[in-house]
Amino acid sequence: MTNQQGRLRTRVAVFACVAAIALIVDQLTKAWAMAALSGGQTVRVIPGLLSFTLVRNPGASLGMGSGATWMISLVALVACVAMAILGVRTVSMKWSMIIALAFAGALGNLIDRVMYADGFLNGKVVDFLNYGWSVGNVADIYLVVAGVVMVLLILMGEPFSEKDLEPATEEHSQDGSADSKADVL
């Protein structure tokens, strides 16, 4: 086994472990919310900041797209497939881990849409973390954290693919000075 194959296996194993653990936590918290909050009560955790309230959300963030639940489900399915592919293709363990977290968030909400569907992919997501202005779930937290960290990885220049690992090459003239595009044109 080559060193590159070993690193690939390690990234795939880490991706699978992060995604599995995050997905289990998401699904367990949703199961708890459905059991503990099914009577319609609200449990105050941090007054004015956080309470637990069970809500079945047919839409996306902030209830947007409630009438197109099946479309949101299809987009989530495509996103999960794309993230699984990207998680395997990256050369960075950081990217692999954060894509796994986003994958778990998207898959966690997709599972709800399939499990609690009345028709084709039109189920509702179990939300219970009430922030006062929005109600979400653990999968939503994963998606937000993953999005923020992805932006940070891009800003920090974390290489994603083999192509990103190649040093930027400048064309040098005989005397060692860099040729600029203006000089070439």
C-alpha cells in the first residue's frame, strides 16, 4: 500500500467516523425532543436566549420554502452525494472533517424529511432549539459551523486538492526577475 493510499484510507475513515458520530448525536437529540416536548410545552434553558420547543418545519431555514419540501429534499440528497465525493477527494484532513460535519447536518435533516413524510419527500424536520428568532436543531448547527469553518479554511489557504498543493509557479526570465503578464502582452 502506498503512502497516498494510506492517507486516503485515513481520510475516508475520519470522514465516516465524524459523519456517523455527528449524525447519531443529531438523531438522538431529535428523538429526545419528540419524547420530552411532545406536549407542546417550552423548557427555558437560558432565559431570553434559548429554550426547547418542539416544531415540525416543512421548509428550510426560517421556514422558507414550506411549499417546496420535496425540492428541498432533492437538493439535500444531491448535496449529500456531492459532499461524500468531495470528502473523499480532498487531500486535507481539515476539509474532510468539516465536509463530514456538513454531510451529517444535511443527512440528518434529510432523514427527517423521509421518515416523517406524508408523500414523496415532503416530510418535516424536527426542530427544537428555540433561539427566540428561530427554531432549529443540532443538524442546523453542524451546517452553520461547517459553513463558517469552510470560509475560514479558504481564507487561510488550506489546500483542498492535489492541484492546490502545487506551488504557484512564476515564469522567470534569464536574469531571475519575474515576467509579468503586462510584459508578455
